[in-house]
Amino acid sequence: MALIAQQRKDSEPDPRVKGFKRWVKRLRVALALVLVLLAVYVLLSYSVFTVPGTFDPESKRITSPINDVQQGDTLLLLKLNLWREPRLGDIVFYEHPDPRDDAPETLLGRIAGLPGEKVTAQLPTFSVGGREPLGIGWVMGAQAGIKDGDVIPDGHYLIVTDNDAVAYGDSRDFGYVPQEKITQRVALNLAGVFGQRKVE
């Protein structure tokens, strides 16, 4: 009987081994949960978009309102309002506040002014928040969307193009853009990865 009891005792797993196996099992479950949450985050937050058109490296003509984004570029976009507010310098897609005369409903632009910042005309251009003047022209007249001395309202942003070589609407035409109209930020330009063009 004593021999049988000893054999049973010897066949029982070491408590330390049992604890280690339990820890490994919990680690696997935790890792699987993290991967699922990461996948949900990526699906909810990011999308891929290719800008219509084809980039022509031989052309000297400017075809894009934003220097960092060209026709044919594939972009990784982050949904802004889901996780964070727009930031200065962000390249964003936003809904046209007043689309008419066949204007596109979605526009591309760069955040150049934040809520509470002052807009100051410095002809032929202007500055925002006391920073260096922008490389685009100031729009004058009663119909202009922004005025000298404006303070950008709460919850609104100044969104402009990088250059005036392309006829393209921005805040100078229709005013400051409400945050809820700003839908996505260009998180990464994948044109270089996909061999579409060389990205500086």
C-alpha cells in the first residue's frame, strides 16, 4: 500500500510546473485579446485611399493643392474625430462647408490656424498666431472668407492650400471649418512604398 501511495505521489505534476502552464495559458489569452483589440482599432481608425489621377514626373505644372500629396498617391488615412483633435500642419480631408457650383464635396488642405489664434494680413500674404507669413495670397473683398484681425472661433480651423498655382477652394473662400467637418488626416503617404513616385 505504501508503495502504491508513493507511486501516486510521484505521478502527480509538480505544483510549479502546473503554475507555469496556467501562466502561459493566461498569457496566450491576453495576447489574443490584445491582437483582437488592435485589429478593431486599426479597422475603426484607418483607411487607404488613392488620389485620383496619375503623377507625371516630367510635367512642370503644379496639379495638387498640397505639395506632399500628388495625383496617384496612395495614402494611409486616420479618422480624426474618433481619437484626437486636428493639429497645426496636419494634411486633412474635410467636407466642403458650402458646396455649390459643382464644387467637390470633399476637399484636401492643411491646418494653418487653430481655435483662438489671430489672423493678420501681411500683404500680399498673411500670418496666423504670430507665426511666419504663409506662402499663399491674401484674399480681399466683402466676400472673402477670412478678414484681417479675425480670431478663429472655438471649434473651428483655418484650412488652406500650400500654393495658389491650382484653383482650389479653402478657408479664404468659405471661412473657418468646423471640427466636425474635418474627417481624416493623412497619416502616411505610401506612394514611395508602392513605387508610384519618389516621396521626399
